[in-house]
Amino acid sequence: MKFTEEHEWLRVEGDLVVVGITEHAAEQLGDVVFVELPEPETQVAKGDEVSVIESVKAASDILAPLDGEIVEVNGAIVDNPGLVNEDPLGEGWFFKMKIDDLAALDDYMTEDEYKDFIG
Amino acid sequence: MTDLGRTCLYDLHRELGAKMVPFAGYEMPVQYPMGVMGEHLHSRAKAGLFDVSHMGQVILRAPAEALETLVPVDVQGLAEGRQRYAMFTNDAGGILDDLMIANRGDHLFLVVNAACKEADIAHLQAHLPGVEPVTDRALLALQGPLAETVLARLVPGVAAMRFMDVAVLDWEGAALWLSRSGYTGDDGFEISLPEDRAEAFARALLAMEEVAPIGLGARDSLRLEAGLCLYGHDIDTDTSPVEAGLTWAIQKRRRTEGGFPGAARIQRELAEGPSRKRVGLLPEGRAPMREGTALFDSETAEAPVGTITSGGFGPSLQAPIAMGYVPAALAQPDTRLWGEVRGKRLPVRVAKTPFRPSTYRT
């Protein structure tokens, strides 16, 4: 699993990358009450705002971590946004991407590096 | 920026695991480990303890008639042992701050907003004699359906109080200045007490399993569900009490006689109706509409008709809720409007407030 400075996690699953937010991010956001996901089959570029997450406190953007195509989204977190808090690394995943260049994942942090990053 | 102030309960907040944020010049707890949603629901179900010591407390040894020159509220008609909601108005009919006024027999006791307290005290001192800011007392709020039950274990006399009563009662030698009121829409109390006894008193309450500490995050969602205004957001110097829907706080004698700052505008709006009104708003979808969201009367209209002044998620309703100002013609409940969220027009319905019925012990 890899981690971004925007507190997203990336997990390779076959030829896809699953994206979600970290436990640390979920905790900082507080109770998630609304999630807006991208449309499947959308081409995105790294850094695009592809998803919105709102907690009781504020709205935050979820950025595309890599260039590629959104192929699947997790409708369960739209129906039950609390899943993002309950199981951010599992059932609270956001979307799956087909990415152009798997090697680009190497630029992101390992779990240990991420733990250092959040201090 | 000047250094942030701390209330006398700062160390207790840290010990309880609070996340502290700057608010109105103070480092205040925005939430505890329970989280905003959990704290909100706890306060609605049992009893929540809030530190509101950052707010201003003022003793006023001036005649009720004198205070009436600054507020459009009937102070002379306020009986001893009773409290009333009020607002300081300016000459243009805008609101300088909202406050509580209590009649404590030989003096009046005022509680004002933290962010406005210095300006309020200067305003009072410029116009009235006998203004005595209280600087050595903490202020706690205990709110929720079990507030009376838990407080009565420490101070049995509170059971005899009803909504908006004020009383001085003893707790282990400390004089508690109590009012049966609050900012959540539920029954509860606000308790002013000597700073050097506040931590012990708060700990005595928190030791009861029904009581949890509640931060500013849930304080905001609780008051929003109750349809209560937040100064600087829902009311300010640009909004009149009539536009804000606070005419219930302007008693008949004052409406007729005037004699308060901005009376010309306020009396005119009372007679003719204001051009815009504060309304409750229920987004039809699940996306919260936050403060600053522009409101439109159609999906395609170019110019907005109003703005949201407070908005978020109501944990007791499990739905987004908001308040804002719209033209009077669009202020009827069930009027459909559109709020622009991230470039998209989303439907929102005008709704009555409170969003959740209040549970005051009247």
C-alpha cells in the first residue's frame, strides 16, 4: 500500500489501483456525512478534484493521485458515508482506477514513511 | 495577533482530550474524543457540559429604563428572577450583538457574546452608569433532557426553576448564578460560578455517567437545529431584528413607544414587513450547504436572491440543514430555491425553524 501527502491510500489490485483516505484523514475530518464520487469511465489527470467529502465540520476534495481512468466507484459510501469513518482502509474505499503507468506509484510514500509524515 | 486567552478550564479540556482551536480570542475545545456527531447526540439524549467562560458577563447597576435606551426589549417589565433575550441595536436598526438580560433584584446581569464583549462593554459604559464587567467567574452550560436530574444531585434547588428563571444557589459554599436556559433548543442551565471552583464543579458533573463534555462543533450544530442565530453569521450590523425574525423579542410597549437605537427602521419594518427575512432551509439532497452558499429562485437565474448564513449537517435530523436570508416573497415554507454548491444548482426548500421541536421546561 502507498500513501499520498493528501492522506489518500493506494492499493494495487490486479491491474487496478484502489483509492481511499487514511485512518488519520478520517479521524481529522470527523464524522463524514456526504460523499460525492466521480462518474465511472472518466479520464482523470493527477491532481484533478475527482471527489468531495463533507464531514460535520467542513468539505474537502479528494484528488486523483495518478493519471488514468476511473473504472469503478464505491456507491456504499454515498448511501452510508459513516463507512468512511468506520473502515477507511476497507469498506470505506472511494474508487478504482486503471492507471497508465504503475511505476508512478513508486513516487508515493510507504506506510512507514507516511507514519513519519503525519508525525 | 494578540496571544490567545484561556479559560480556567483549559487544563481540564486538555486532560479530556479536547482538540483546541482559536475562537473569539480564546483557545477553546472544538471537540472531544467522542466527536461532533457523538457529542451532539449525547447532549440531545442525556446531558452535555459546555465551557462558555469566554462569553462576557456584566453586572449593570442602572435603571431598567436606562438599558432600554440601547435595546428594543421591555426591560422594565422583566420580573425579578427572570431572564429575557435581547439585542443591542445601532442607529441604522442593525444588530450590534445579542445577549441575555436577567433581573436580579438590585441589579441586572447580562451575558454577551465572546467576540463582541469588549465592544459591548465600551458601548454600555459610553451610555450607562454602573457597568461592572465580571472577570472572576467561569460560565458553564449544562444542556439536555437529563440536565435537571444531574444538576439537582449537586444543587437540589434547581428543580424548582422553570425556563428563563434565574436564581442564586449554593454549591459547597460557592454561589452559583443560574439561569434555566441555553443555546441548544433543549432544557438546561447556564451556570456562572467563581473561577477557583469551576474545575471542581465541572469534574463533579463529569463524574456522572449521564454527563459528557461538549465542544464548540456540537454547540454549533445543536443551535442550528434549534434555529437559533449565531452573531456575526445569521445576525450582524446589516440585519435588523425584524429581518432576522426576532420580533418575538420586541415586546408590545417597545414596538409602540420606540426609544431605542434604530427605532425608525425597526418600527417601519414591523408595520410594513421587511424586504427580506431569515428562513430555515432544508437541502433536498444530501450535500450540506454551508455559510456563503448563494441562493437562486430558479435553476438558471443569473443573479442570486439570497445567501446562506449558517449551514451544515443536523445530526438529530440526519440531514443537511441551513439558515439564510431571502426576499420576503420567497420566505414562505416549502418555497423551492436552489443553492449553488461547487458550481451546481441544488434544490433547497424553505422550512420552519426550529428544525427539531424545542424541549424547554416552560
